[in-house]
Amino acid sequence: MMATAKDTPQPDLERRLACSDSHAAGVRDMFDRIAPTYDTLNHLLSAGIDVRWRKLAIETLATRPEGPILDSCAGTMDLTAMLAKRWPNERIVASDFAAQMLEAGKQKAPLAERIVADAMAMPFDAESFAAVICGFGMRNLSDTRRGVREARRVLKKGGIFTTLEFFRPMSAATKLFHGIYGNVVLPTVGGIISGDRSAYAYLTQSMQHFVSRPEYEALCSAEGFRVTSAKDLTFGIASLVVAEAV
Ligand SMILES: C[S@@+](CC[C@H](N)C(=O)[O-])C[C@H]1O[C@@H](n2cnc3c(N)ncnc32)[C@H](O)[C@@H]1O
């Protein structure tokens, strides 16, 4: 049987779900700083494999009800651009608290709305979206639970919440890969190209200290979602969690 986040007190889990507000300000400043080189590094460091992950994530929204789609923690708007291409007649909104990230990506989806906002307190009405997608953003939030709760608030019943993320690795092989890649490749290459080694060291830490995929699924279930699909991609390097607002 799947464990739920509220079965037993889990101080370690609580620590991985939430941290301080100063952390949030630091994360926002960091993303604003690395925005100019973010795309170059992203595609170099993932060897382009993220494009396949993103396509899979977008397709999970095909069965959503009628209505607008929100790309939360949209960054430089790669997912926004794919959404706009896939559903050109739909209202697409890209939201992120780092204005420079949205600015760097705005030409990819010129018709999408851009909103600078915190994913834990968004300026949108309740039940105003048919789908929310979040790519590699949830692990950066200072309080993951608040982020999931906010996604549920803005979604109408039956709406879809898709999370594409690097969760804390579980298997020995994935731990080894994340360890070598995250501790050596990411800070070294990221540091050379962006000139900000600490930013890329942070990104590694954010993966290693985040919740595992099963823990995240339990969190979604506890916050008003029914997890309809959850799977690991490319040997568990990334994962996709799809949940329906109930
Ligand atoms: C690793 S980037 C991912 C960007 C994009 N979704 C993608 O798939 O490439 C994480 C993004 O989350 C944003 N972010 C982190 N915490 C946030 C928060 N509390 N509210 C809004 N955006 C946040 C960062 O500014 C950054 O643009």
C-alpha cells in the first residue's frame, strides 16, 4: 500500500518540504543572475534529452477540461512555447518569480501572458485554470506543500496538474548518476559558462535534498489531488507526476 505523508510524523520529510523565506529570495536572485545563460546551459547539460521529457509532460494535458493553461515556475518559457504551439487557440499563462527568466524567454511564446509571481501565492482566482504544468520548479519552492496547495486552488475540479521534476533519487544507480553528475559535471560546466559555480552547486543540492517521487505523490493526494500517473524517465533521472484535481 502506498504510504501517505500524514501516516507518521516525519521530521526529515518536513525539513525537505519547507525552508526559510530568505531561501526564497536567494533562489529568485540566483535565477535572475543566471537567466542570460540558462538556456545554453540547460540544453548542453541535458544533451537535449529534456526536450523529450517536456513533450511527454505536455501530452499529459491533452485530456484536460476546457480552459486556460498555466506554466508555473515557467523560467525561460520552454514549456510555455510548447504549450502555445500545441494549443494555439488556448489562453496560456507563464508565471515565475524571477522576472529576468521570463524576460529571457519571452520571444519563444510572444502571445503567452507573462506574470511575475510566487508559485506559493499566485494572483489568480480560484478554479481559473484547466491545467497547471510545472517543470523543474517545485523543488525550488521554499515550501513544497504550499506550492501544491496553490496549484490545487487555481485549478478547476477535474483539472490536471503535471509535475516534471528531478526528485530525490531512490535507486542505487540513479543515486550514483545524480551524485557524479550533480557534484562534478553540473557545478563545473555550469560554473564555467555562467560564471556562477555556486548557482549550479545549489541546483544539485536542491535535487538531493528534495522529496522522493512517492513522497511527492503522497503530498499531492493529501492536498486534493488524485494521482493518475507517475513514472520515471530515462532510468529515473527525471520523473513525471500527473494528478487530477478532485
Ligand atoms: C530550474 S528552473 C525551470 C524553468 C522552466 N520551468 C524549465 O522547465 O526550464 C526553476 C524556475 O522556478 C522558478 N521559481 C523558483 N521558486 C519559485 C517560486 N517560489 N515562485 C515562482 N517561481 C519560482 C525560478 O525562478 C526558475 O525560473
